Amino acid sequence: MRGIGYMFAVGIFFTIFLNSAYAQTMEDQTTLSGDLQNNPVAQDILKKIEQSKKWIAKIEQRNFEDSKRQLELEQKRAEVLQSLEDDLRKWEELWGYYTFDNVLERALENSPAKDTSSIYDHPLKFTASKIDAGREALQKVILVGGGPEEARDAFVKAAKITRSEMVSVNALYNVLHNNAYYNQQVLFESDGKFNYELSGEELRKYYRDFRTNPAYFEANPFDEISWEDLGRTSSSTECRSGHVLVYRTHADDYVCTTEYTAEMWMRHNMGKIVDDSHEKSYGVLTEEKLNNDRILQKADSLNSKIQSIQNHYEEQISEIIAKYDSLLIDIALEMQAEEKQILENSLLSDDASKNTTSQQIINIREKFDVLEKNTLDEKDNVLKILENQHIASIDEFVSLYEFDDEIKMDWNSDYPIFYPSASYFPQKSDLSLMIYTSFDNDVFDFVIDDTSLRNAFGEKMHSLKPGQLIQITSDVSNHDDVSKKFVYLVEIKDEQNQIVQPLKWITGQLDSNQSLNLGLSWIPQNSGNFYADVFVGTSLDFVSHTETLSISVIPPDHLS
């Protein structure tokens, strides 16, 4: 009871105290009433409350001002953006006239190239094709999620124009516009340079007679001597090998001239070939076709150069042999003359004995035997020097093209054969379908005989092992009364009819009644049975299959 009374008394005290002291808040002002006005803690709290209210008011004011400024900034930004878009649109309208697409459209508006499918008959059409290729490459990268740098690199790679492309496109443009001859353009290298040593002879065929040059006729229209001299033929004239009969429109006559001159006259609308079978059609001209024909011409020129070196060497050999054969004949005649003189002297002299005469004749013969031996030794030495010089000339010439990636080389007996690199003429599994069988009589004028396998020494072989070099050779003869160009091709397949050695070929020319032993090499990598298909023709477009040769490659441990 005592404790309860104490707690009751305390409760009454706090009630009285709280009823007599409290804080009042009027409007935004907080005040203290009663005894709290004299309480320092309460006063400090009151000050902090007042300060906090001021801070909150400032923050609210600042936020209001920031919001207002942000709104004004966004409005200004929208106005500037709209102004920029308006300026950009005006700029595009102003300069749209000069964009590439519009320039191309205006350039082709009245051009014959507008409705053609070729991209080479107008410079801007080729440029447009490269830009389109770049855009397509860029779009592909974007579609697969590529980044901007990757897309840009793809565009640049696809759209760039290399120097070799510019050279080829310029050549095609000039050919299509009759400013150049296609057969002359393929004589230039991919960088536009002209190899005079290699292709000079081929180019000179166009300009061997100044009187046949269209430019000369145009500059000298009254050169009657040239007209009369060249016009001593008729429409029924049969021209010699390598020449064609042309009707000259400007002279109203017929002339036998080279195919090269005929091509120039036709290009200048100065004549027409009487026999249409001689007219050449190059088909659709493209950069790829030009490069392929250029490489083919390059290989043909290289082989012609090798053949010229070989012919020169053979001519030197023939001259040396003829020279020393003549010397040996002179030696024999001189010996006979001295023997005759001895015999005549012995008949006239009473003192001459038979033994003396015989000894004199023996001495003469021994002297001339020594002279003959020295002459033969000298002949052998000269021939050996010529052979070494010839080998050095061949090696020096071959070394010039050792690192030419457009050309590959094989050795055919004693001299090399050049042919286009497979990287520029990729071989397909159905390559045999690309070989056209010709029924042209020219093909069958060639006689092919003794197709066989031979080793590096020219000996016939009946069995070989992997890694061993062999040649598939044939004797090819031209029994016609005119010279003819030829191409000799070999393709090798396995038992599953899969190509193991893509087409290789050599080209050249056979004179009337001339024969050549032609061969192309192969190195088998595996053992098994293989088949070599041999083709011969007048060009790569007209060949005939002549023989299929079986080749058995035996494992090394099975060879006897």
C-alpha cells in the first residue's frame, strides 16, 4: 500500500507539470510556453527546427528554378535541333546535285552505255559497281551484328579499286570504244607495263608494213603505188599461210594481209575479211576474261621465247657441224692431193723406191690423222661451249619468272614449258566438261603417234614409283601444206575418275610436214592405277581427245 501511494503521488506531479508547460506553433513560427522557454536544450532544438525549415524552403525554391531552367533548356535544344535538321535538309537539297548517284545518272542520261549490261563501257559504271559492292558488304556485317568499325572495314575492302583493276578497266574501256585492240591489250602486264623483250615480237606483227597501217592510209590517201601494189589480188585469191583475204572498202579491191592487219582495218571500218570463219569474236569482255587471256598470252609468249632460244641454239649447232664437216672434207681432199702428188713424183723419179713412197704416204696419213683428230676435238669443245651457253641462257631466262605467281613451269626434256598458274585458273572436279571436242578439219590434220611414258632422260617406262618424275609424250605431226598453231593437253585421273593432275598444256606452231615430240610432266604422290587423257587441237576452244594412257604406280617395295 505504501508503494502504491508513492507512485500515485508521482503521476499527479507529472500531470500537473505537463499541464502547465507546452510548446505552441502558430503559423510558421514555433514557440515554447511555460518553463520550456528557460530550458536551453529545448531552445537549441527549436533553433534547429527553424533552420531546417529555411533549408527546406531554399531547396524547394532551387528545385523549382532548376526545373524551370531545364524546361527552357529542352525547349532551346529542340529549337536548335529543328534548325539543324532544316539546315541539313537545305544542304542536301543544295548539294544533292553533286552526289555520286546523281552524277552517274546525269552522265549516263544521253550515253549509249545507259542501257548496256557491261560495267566497263563507262568509267563511272565500274566505280558504281565497286560502291555497290561496298554497300552490300557493309550491310552484311550490320545484319550479323557487327560493329561500326567492322562494317566500315568491310566497305573499304569491297569498294577499293586497285592499280591492276584500274589498268584492266581502262584497257576494256578503250577496246569497247574502238580506241585499242584487244589482242594488243593482253600483251601488257597487270601493272600496265609492256615487256618489250617478251611481247615485242607479237606487237610488231601489227606494224611490219607501214603501208598496211590505217593511220598511214588516212595521212596518205593519194599513195597510188601502195594501193596498186597491195591490190594485185581478186576475190578468189588464196592467201598463203598466216594471211587472210580482205576486201578494202576505201580502195574497192582485195588484199592478202596478216590477221593482225585485217583486225586493224576492220576496227577502222576500212575493210572486211572475205572468209568470215577468220573473224574473231571475244564474247563478253570482263576484267576476269582480260586477265585470263593476258596470262594465257603471257605463257604463250614465254614458250615462244624459249622456242626461239632453242631454235637459235639448234641453228648454231647445225652451222658448227656443217663448218667442221666442211673442214674434215677439206682435210681429206688435201690429204688425197698430197698422196697423189707423192705417187706422181714416184712415177717420174727413177730413184724412188716403193718403200720410200709407202713411208711418205704413211707419214702424210699420220699427219692428217692428227689434224683430223684435233679438228674433231675442237668441234666437240665448241659444241660443248655452245651447250653450256645455251643452258646458261635458258636458266637466266627462267630465273626472270621464277617468282611470277601467274605462271608455272615444267621441264620438257631439255627445255622448260610455261603454263598459267592454277591459282588464276582454278580447276574444278568437272573440269573435263570444259574440254570441247572439235570436228574442225584442222584438228585432224595433226597426226599423233607414239604416246608413251618417259623418264627425265627420255627413256620409255613401264612401271614407276610414287615421287618419280615422268612425262606423257606424243609425236605430233602437221601433214598439211601450211603451218598451224597447236595446243597439247594432258589431264590425269585416278580409278574413281577424280582429277589428280589438273589440265596442263603447251602451245606452239608446226610448220608444214614438221613433227615435234611434245610432253608434259607429272609426279605421282601415291601408288595405284591412273589414266592420262591426251588432247590435241588448234586452240583451247577446239581440241580432240586422242588417247587415254594407263599408268601403273607401284609401291617402292614391290618394284623388282
